[in-house]
Amino acid sequence: MGLFSLHHGKLSYAADYLGYGLLVAATAAATVAFVPAAQAWTALAFAVAGAAGWSLAEYLLHRWVLHGLQPFQRWHALHHERPRALIATPTVLTMALFFALVFVPALWLLPAGRGLALTCGVLAGYLAYTVTHHAVHHWHGRSAWLLRHKRWHALHHHAGSQACYGVTSPFWDRVFGSTPATGPQAPR
């Protein structure tokens, strides 16, 4: 279970949440430092755009990469076979991808404060995704939110299912027509 393993130990699995929590806090603090108070609403709009962008990326990556492109499809199949195992994309890989594909282009194309806000939104969206995905597989609770998300994700894990790719939200499943024909109501 090294730095590049899909199978995580409890410590490396938990480190993912700590690492991304710290990155969200750091990019939020840096955004506040770089953005003048008069542009706070603009920075917030960029952060929301980043989170929305992550939401779309989450859906597209899950549907077309993890369920359609080797070797990712084979790796993701391990998660479907053992949904309670601590299987996840290595943190080193995801952080490198966020740095290269989000942070660097955002700071290159946008003023620093806006680029940081956009990056913060994407990272916050990713953190919400990882927490939600962990919750549906590992948390035991009776909250309406958790039960709706558990039912929705269970439909995705059902053998032969080609639906419910959105983990944090069913929005893109509705847009792209991958909601199940029957089953429980989608999470809100």
C-alpha cells in the first residue's frame, strides 16, 4: 500500500481528507489575501463556478473514464467488487492532476485572486465528492440526506447498471439521461 496504490491503509485513506481539507482552507485563505474587498462577490462567483465545474467533471470522469476507458475501468471495477474496501485514487496522483490541470491554468489565465478562488471551488467540490462517496459506503445513519444518497449510489452499484454516475448530485444524470428508469427518488 504505497503512495501509488489503489488499496489504501486507514492512515493514507484518512490523509486524503486531511490533505484536501488543508488545500481548501489554504486556497480560501490565499483568495481572501489576494482579492480586494470590493471584488469579494466576483471571487465567490469564481469559487462557485469551480465547484460547478468539478460537479460536471465528477460525472464525466465517472461515466466515461471509470466506466469506459482502460485501465481505469478495470481499477474502478475493484471498487464495485469490494465497495467497503479502502480503494481510492492515490492522493499523490489526484493532487498532481489538480495542480497541472486546474491550479496552473487558472493562475495563468486569470488574475491571482480569481484563479485561487476557482481552484478553491474545484478542490471543495472534490472534497465534497470524496466525503459523500465515503459516507454512502461507510457511514451508518438514518438522516434523510444519507439514506437518499445511499439508495442512489446503490442503484449505480447494481450489476449491469448504467445509471446514477453523479455521487454528490443527480443533476448531471438528469441532464445526460442516465437516471434509472425505476427506483428511489434521486437525492436533492
